[in-house]
Amino acid sequence: MSANRTLATLVVCFVASVAHAQSFTLPQVMSGTFNSELQAAPKGNHVVWMANQEGRRNVWIADAASDSKPRQLTHYTDDDGQDIGDITWTPDAKSVVYVHSGDFEFPGRPDPNPSQITGGVEQTIYLVPVEGSKPRRLAAGRSPAVSPDGKLVAFLAKDAIYTVSLADENPKPELMFHARGTPGAPLWSPDGKRLAFTSSRGDHGFIGVYNVADKTVTYLEPSTETDRSPEWSPDSKQVAFIRISLNAAAGGAGLGAHRSGEPWSIHIADAATGVGHEIFRAAKGQGSVFHALATDQQLFWTAANHLIFPSELDGWEHLYSIAIGGGSPTLLTPGDFEVEHVSTSPDRATLVFSSNQNDIDRRHVWQLAADSSSSLKQLTKGDGIEVFPVITATGAVAVLRADARIPIRPALVAGSDLHDLAPQLVPADYPAAKLVIPQQVILSAADGMKIHGQLFLPASAIDGKKHPALIFFHGGSRREMLLGYHYMDYYSNAYAMNQYLASLGYIVLSVNYRSGIGYGLNFREALNYGATGASEYNDVQGAGLYMQGRADVDPARLGVWGGSYGGYLTALALARASDMFAAGVDFHGVHDWSARLHSGSDSPIDPAAIKLAFDSSPMASVKTWKSPVLLMQGDDDRNVAFSQTVQMAAALRAQGVEFEEHVFPDEIHGFLLHRSWVTAYGLTAEFFGRKFNVPTAAP
């Protein structure tokens, strides 16, 4: 045997052994705990968060300044599809208030019940003490806000604001006030004498202030525009808010690019009289359309009476500061990157935020003195992803962190290091060491635009053979997949699935197509995207050509998959390019934009826009669809109408296209049951396995 033959044999044997060593099951890689809702206590060093362990959601607590073990504050034991959110502290830091069950994405809609609990479900607010005791039911409702004196919880229920006493063992909710319009989450003034809230009126909206003593409501500088994001002054005398025009407020995914519009503004009003004035107005052109941060709070009133706010004046989402008296704003975060998650210290003196500065396909955390022109301080760096930073009362910074191999979890920033607060939440048989490290890829779309992606290469990719390959498109479209686990549960699951597909031998490319976030205003507000021309199809084509051009990819076994907006692009790829994509899996995709334009509209719609929307849809090209597809959706989907899948199935059936389907009764868009994800991904792997002759069972 020649030396070259011997070496080749050894390499093949080594690759085979590595591939075997890296095998794992789908349930194993899906078992990683997903952590969210990180909140710092108003006193001391404790933080709380929600841990989702294979569908079992619970509130956990840890001391960010000691090595004491974290503890569960709640003990829910079932994968029952009942979510936890709206976590907040009492002012004395002795208890935590949270909401169990309900729809946190679309508040006010019927409570989802994917596990078909026969007694029904109800969105409910609970109080749980930090030291012992079981959670105590407070009331049915959502968006709890604890009063500064710790005596009351104000909350939303039945399109009104109620209160409940924390002192009563069997509290009875009392109507605080009811006003015309749909109220938003209540926000106490620092002195506890008033509540601010948004009041949605359809084509306009106000900021209201309720006076607790007088039991009166005052609307702040009401107008024909839409007001949002109230922020109290430290002395409780004024409220700042953002004002957006109707046209700017109506913009969104699927409706075309909104690079400019009627400029938004910031106003300040007297909380007692409602008299207000404008302190900032965006310039016309770039940055004139308001783009929100990825956190609830948008305005930050500092101790020295400045407002910090987000703006895309330079084409990137940045933080600016302006004096309460007005004047020219100061750019605080210059550079070609996006600020995403922002929070402040309890004394309003310090801000921490996540961004992709100098690492565009990851996230790291930075610190900024709220009332200083000093330079930014980078708190985290490296190959991980750090988001949703919070500052404790003693100045400790905690974050949610992830990396290429372990899902997002709470951690303490300790100098230049990160200290995981609850490492025991990683399951013992979770296959972290067996996951691949995705590679950054920058490819050219069909029209030449540069598109980022993440490439998952299986261990067998170096064996010199051609391998089956899959292209993944995320949803949103206002999302960005990262070089590691995502900070949203839907996309954390998708990342785990791409890892599983790579373990089966697929070469997987995850594509950050145009109209997503992370790459600036013009990339997000891509020309002719979605219902106005489907310009993202250029990225679909570019990704397909990139994969076909790889020496390690078998072009005859190239598939595509994705969910929601990614389902739309999956269906578009199959409808327009079945010669390129041999099979696909479409999770709850949009198949006809024109149907969505008609839905819920009281205004006349331009017939030309309707035609363009249809022509930009997979349904318009169904006649050239030849490749087999698996369609999946929950029939209680509140994001994409289930009828979109019904109509697509009917069209494929009439066309004679091979398709399979799986419906999840009573599931919503982002499946609430862990077992729904495992089932759906198992069906996905099995479907591609049959089409591409790839075994789905790990050795």
C-alpha cells in the first residue's frame, strides 16, 4: 500500500471516528435550558430570571455578589405551554411579582392552551417571597407595576387598570380607573402619587396620567399623532414621551422600506396640567422614522436632567443625549454598529447596553456614564454573545450570555471574565462538546449585495465527498442569527436544530438576508422587500449559488427550511427555483402577502399594491413549484393566519406537487410546548432524510 493511500485511509478512519464521537440525539441538543427575563433587585445584589427547562418554566434567583447557590422560587413541573413573564421586584427586594400563562406577544387575546388543559387557563399575577413560601395569587391580569411604597400592584385587566393590595392574604382587585381607548402598561411616578400609561385610540394615541388622590385622568398635550414610551422625571413632576405620526407608526414588515417619513419627536409635559412642549424633532430624511430599541424602555431620564434616546440619524441605531431644556443632541455611541438592549442603574447614573460594535455577528456589553462625555467602557468581549445587561443596586453588572455550544444563561461580569450564576441548569447529558463552531460567511446576493451567514460544517466535511446541504432562513424579518445561540427562544431552538442537522452530515448555511437587523438602517429597510417586490429573493438565489459552488456540497441534495418570514422565503425558493432546491420544510410561512394587506384594513388599498403583493408571494409562482415540501403550523397562530397554510396546501394539491403536512392543534406561532418543537424538528430531519438518503438516527 502506498504512503498516500495509507494516509488517505487514516484520514477517512479518523473522520469516521470523529463523526461517530460527535453524534447526539435531537432531544439531547434541544434539552438546553433557555433563560430570559433577567431583572436586578432594587436593593442588594440579587437577580431573578425565568428558566425554561424543556418546557418547565420557573423563576430563579441568585446573588450576583457571592458564591451562594441559585434557587428556584417557583416549582412548575410540566411542559404545559404556560409561559412566565412580566417579572418585577417589590421595592424592598423581598418579593418578586410575575405573570403566569397568557399571550405575552399579543396581550388581551384569548389565553393560549396548546396542551388542551380541560379546565381552561387564565393569565394570572403572582407574588413569591424571596425567602421561602409558595407563590400567592394576586389577580387575573398582566403588566404588573408595584407602587414605590410597596403596598399596591397596578395592572392591566379587561382594558382597564386595576390595583390589588400586597398586604392582604386574599386580595381582591379593585378598579383603579377605566378610560376610553386601550391602556398600556401602568408606570408609577417615583413618588407614587401618579400613574402614566399609553392610551391607544386606533389612528392616534395619548399619554395619560392618573392622579391617585384626585382620581382624575389628564392627557398630556393630546394630538392627532401617536404618543408612546412615557418616562417620568426623577422629581415626578414631568413626563417625557415619543410622538410618531400615523404614517410612520403604520410602517412595518411586509409593507416596504421606510427609510424616511414624517419626523418623530420627543415631548415633555407637566404631569399635573398636561401642558407640554417639544424638545427634539428628528430631521427629515435618514433617521426620521423612529426605530425602537429591543427593550421596553426607550427614553432614559438621567439624574442630571438629560434624556437619552435611540436614533438612526447616521444610519445606525445609536444612543443620543439631550438636555431637558432642548438644544442639539450629543451622539454617545458613534460607529458602524447597532445598540440593542439598554438598562440603567437604580440611581440613573450609569447605562449598560449590548451592541455588535467591532463584532457584527455577535453581541457584547458596554457601559456608559449617563451624564458624562467620557468614552465608552467595554465590559465583555470574545467569542460569546452577551445581551440584556442589568445593574444591581451595588453596581454589579449581570448579563445573559451564550456561545456557540451552550444556550443563553445568566452570568456576572467579573472584571474581564464572566461567571455563570447557575451552571447546574445545563443538563448533564447536554452535548455541548459535540457541537460545531459555526463560521462567518459573507456571500454575494444575485444583485451583488453582501449578505452575512453562519456555516455549520459537520466533521465529515473534510472527507473529500459531496454532502447534502440545507439553507436556513430566520423569521422576523427583523432578526439576525448570530455566531452562537440566540437570545430569543424561537431562534435558540432553530440554532440547536441547525447543530443537529450538521451532526447528521448536512452542511448547513444560516442566512441573514436583507430586511433583517444588525447591519444598519438601509439593510433593514431594504428597497422593494417583502410585499413590495420580494427583493430578498436575491439573497435566496445568492445563498443557493454559494452552496452549489462549494466542492463539498452535492447540488442535487440542496434543501431549504425556515419559519414565519423564513417560511415565506422557503416557499418562495421552492416556487421559483425548484431546479435549485430539491426539497423544503416550511414552518408557518406567509404565502400570500395580498391576503395580509386586506386583513383588518378599514382604508382603501391601492389595487396596484395588492397586485404587487401577490406577485411577491409564493402563491404567484406555484405553477413552477415542483420540489416536495413539508408544511407545519399551529392552528392558533396569532402571527400568520392558519389560512395561509390551508390555501398553500390546496394550491399544491391542485398542482399535483408532493407535499406533507403536520398541524399542531391549539399551538401558537412560536410553539409554547417543548415537545411541539422536538416533534416538528424530528419530522423535519426525517423528511429531509428520506428525500436526501440521510439517516436521522444518531449511531
